[in-house]
Amino acid sequence: MKKSVAITLGVVIVGAGSWVGATWYTGKRIEADSQRYLAQANEKLAKITPLFGLRIDQLKYERGLFSTQARYGVSFLKNDKSPNDMPPGMIEFDANVEHGPFPKSALARGAIAPKLAFIHSEIAKTDNVAPVFELTKGVSPLMSDAIVGYGGNATSTAMIAPITVTHDGNALDFSGMKVEGTFDRDTQAVTAHGVMDKLEVDGTKSHDPVKITLAGLTLDVDSRMGKFGISMGNSDLKIKRLDVLRPTEDIKFSLDNFAYGVKLSEDDKTINVQAAYNTGDMTVNDVALGSGQAVVKLAKLDGPAVKQLSDTYNQLVRQLMMGVSDEGLKDEQFDVILDNAGKLLAGNPSFSIDPLSWKTAKGESKLTFSLELANPANVKDLTPQEIAVQAIKKIDASLVISKPMIQDLMVQYAIKKEGAAADQAAAQADEQMRQMAGMAEMLNVGKNDGDNIVGRFTFADGVGDLNGQKIPAEELFSGLLGATGMDSMDDDDELSGLGMDPDAEPAVPAPAVGMMQDFNLDDVASMLDDMGYTVTRADGTDGPVLVLNPGTTGASDLRLEFLCNDFTEKCLDLVLTATYSTKKPMTLKAINAWNQEYRWSRAYLDDKNQAVLQMDMNAEGGLGKDNLQILLNTFISIAEDFGAEAKAPAK
């Protein structure tokens, strides 16, 4: 044998041996790492799916020299909180792992640099998923290919199989979906791009007919782990066309070019969030409604505070879902939320909508809104109204409504939906628009400015301004915080529902001996005098007031307020109020504890940070004088206890 040939053969043998050795070593490393990664995956799944108990188990692992055959099972572990309709059994996945450094499938895809492995995974055909395989004509419903580097970086492609099926005249046509992505272990960066051509559900033959067609869906993600432990980056969803048809309800809806995107960014201290929505042309029952957009921003959010709030929220959700606690927030969790909410506000975060707009060929209507926040001092000792006033630093909002745009939409609707003639529809729309504009002027919610109705609201330095009309902060926020809604029926509806004639004159029963049909000032004052209380009469907003000597209650002011009807001049309600002026305000925690224990009264902090104790009495239907005396003495006794609590050191 020639020397050169021998050297060449030796090099080939050594190279082949090195490659085989490297492949064997890589396979051994993959096997060793697989158990560690599996444990980490199950640990994360346990945290994010406490209700379902999602878990992955290794069912088979057969390592060869050049490749490994493995099977994994995904199952749900039920607990007391789990839904009853959770799927039984296990979904199994087969994985074929080609060992590096030069997996043949990776080389076939142009990856010539050394790689740890090429992994092909797909759902295994078992009895549990056999019906799904019938829908996909024997193809695995889900499969993926991944090229994994020695540093942990990976590129992958996943495929969801197409499905075409018809049953009882109803049909499903799904084009399948392809998702390509990358992962960088060092920065925890993830990119993904998903494409779905079509999803069509034709249920027009069902008992509830509907047909939905979605075309051209794309999904994009580009994120990395931020410095505060929260993923930063962009995510976008786009839909080329959406059609919905419900024949029985005469609904025909179409939407072009819908897009939704979220951007998260950060600097050294704060996190910024932006969500944007865009719609192309929207049509409902052949009426072209136009297109719209909305951009919502949250800026200058304290990064560590956002992370802590997120962790506390996730912890609470896991506890509730696992049944660990059904008592809501613990004191320490509530304190953490308050503390981090204060840190969020300390950076003067802002919220804005700029713009929220809708546009047609006839015009554009637009809303812009911005809110700047501040951090109130001693937030635990403030009333909700004080928190609202002090936390809101500035509001600036403007609304522009295009009258031609609204009129055009009215005309289209009247013609195509109601069958009105064009000239009649135009006249009706013009009249309705005139009424709307006049109503806006009358209520001071907008001013007429040419083709637009324009409204403006600002708030700064404790004063609001609605189209030039000043609104003090106390009036503004007391109205907002005190809103309780309206009953579902009026008095006539309720009487009719009880089989009574709402127009009939009510029967007036004769008063029983010792019974009061209302609170008469002279009678109540005489009763208090007989009980040994010194009273002074005064005028109140809704009726007369009796001011009592606070005595041993410790209150700075003790009074009875009569609430009287302007027409009947009868006072059916009586409010007993004790106000306590202390050097240090009573804490909200102490007030909440009081309200939980004493159900006959209510306690709160007024706008001067004074503790207030109140009890209501009602004489409608009659109230015994003896009962009134008992209630008055009860309130005085409770007021003494509350006074001691108000002056006690904070716990």
C-alpha cells in the first residue's frame, strides 16, 4: 500500500471514528438533559395550569447510536376545582431525535454548522385521538420539526393538518396552519410567524343556522425577556377577511383587514404598553359603516412594581383555582398591592386613547383622551373620593362627531333596512341630526361647530371644565363614586306585576296606639328630652336637624337629621350621625373591621378625614315609640364604643 493512500485512509478512519464518537456523546448528553428539561416543563405547567393539572410524562426512550425514539404523554390531572367536562385519557406524541453534530435532516435543510439535534415530533395515533385522524385523513393533526444548537438556540416549524368534513349537511373547511419560529436561550427571545389561509364553518343546515368564513390570518410574535422579568416586544394578529351570515336573524356582516397589535417596551425604570386596533371596511346588512382605529397607551409604569403586582395576582389566582383559599386577599397580599400601586403612581404614569376614530366617505368622528396620575400621600388613610381627587393629576379629552357621517349612516340604514325612499330617508336623517345637535347644546355635552359637534373636557388643579362650565372636584367625583344604577322596573311596573292597579288610591290604615307614621320633630325632641338628652334645633338641607350634646360618646358632633318629602311634608327617614375629630385619622382598616362586626351602623371617613358613624331609621308603615327609644339608646351606646375605637392607636 502506498504511503499516501494509507495516510488518507487513516484520516478517513479517524474522522469517521470522531464523528461516530461525537454522535454517541451527543446522544448521551441529550438523554441526560431530557429528564431535567422534562422536570422543568412540568414545574412550569403546574404553575400556569393549577385548575387542569397539565402534565407531560416520558413513556418510552430508546437511544441508538445515530438517533433516539421517544414517546411522551400529555394528560390532565383532575382536582376538586376541575371542570367535569375535562377530556379523559392521554394524548401521546412520538419524537424522532437525530443526534448531532451533523443530523442528516438538518443538513438537508441547509444547516451545515454543527447542531445538537434535529427533532421531529407528531401526535401518535391512539384510540383517544383516532376520530381526529379520521378528519385529517390519516395525517397526524399536529407535527413539528426543530433544529437545536449546542447553545440551546432553536429554529422550528409546526404544522396543523388541514381538515375537510361534512356531517348532516353542515361542513368544516380548514386549510391548516403553519408556524415558523426561533428561540434564543441566552436572551429568552422568541420569534414566530403563523399563517392560516382559510377557516370556513357552514352550519346553515343546523337548528341555529350560521355561516362563518375567516380568510388570511397571520400571527407574528417578536419578544425577549426584559430586565424586570416581563417579556418585551411586539405581537400582531391580522385577518384579511371575516364574513358572518345568520339567515334566520337577517344578519349579514363582513369585515376587511382587521389588525390588532401590542407593543411592550422598557427603559431603566419603566415599562410602556401600546395596543392598536385597525379595521378596514365594515358592512352590516349591505350598509357600509366605514372603518376605524384605536390606539391605547400606558406609559411610565414602574417596572419592579408591575412585576410584583403580576406575581401577586398570579399567586392569588393559583390559590383560588387550587382551593387553597377562598377568603380573597390576605392582609399581606393587600399590603403588597397597595405598596406597589403606590410605586406605580409615584412615577406619574399616564393612560391615553389617541385616537379612537371612525371614518366613512362622508367624514370622520374622533375621540382623544389622556389621563395623568399622581401618588396620593397616606393612601391607606384616605376616603375613595380623596384618593380619586389626589390620584388624578390631569385629564384632557375631546370628542368630534361628524354630522354628515352620522346622517349618511342613518340614510343608508333607512333605505336598505326599512325600505324608505331616498328623499324621505334624507329628510328623517336631517331632522334626527338637528335634534341630536340641539340636545348636545342643551345638556352642554357638545357645541355645534360647522359640520361637527365638538365636546371638550379637562381636569387640573382640582377643577373640571366641561365645554367652559367649571365643575369642582368634590362634585365631580362624589357623583361618579356615588352612582348606584337604576331599578329594573318603575313603581307602576312593580305594582302591575303584583296584580295591583297602579292608578288605584291606596288604603290608609288607622294608626295603632303608640305607633308613629312619620318622624315628627316635636315628638322626637320631646322623647329625647324625657331620655335626658339636651337638644338644639337647626335647619338642614332635606329637613330639620336636632343637635345633641355629645356627652360620653367622644364625638365632636352628634345629630339627628330628618329627611322630609317636599310635597307631603312628612319625614319618613331619620339619620343619626356622630362625627369624630381626632388628631390622627382613623385608618381604613379599622373602619372596615368595624363595618364587618356592627351591622346596625355604617362607618366611613368624610372629606375632612374625620371618622363618621351613621345609622338610618325608617317610619314607613309605622314605628313604635318604644322601638324608637330603644334604637336611639342603642346608637348612643354604639357611638361610645366607636369613639373609643377612633381614638385608639392604629393596629
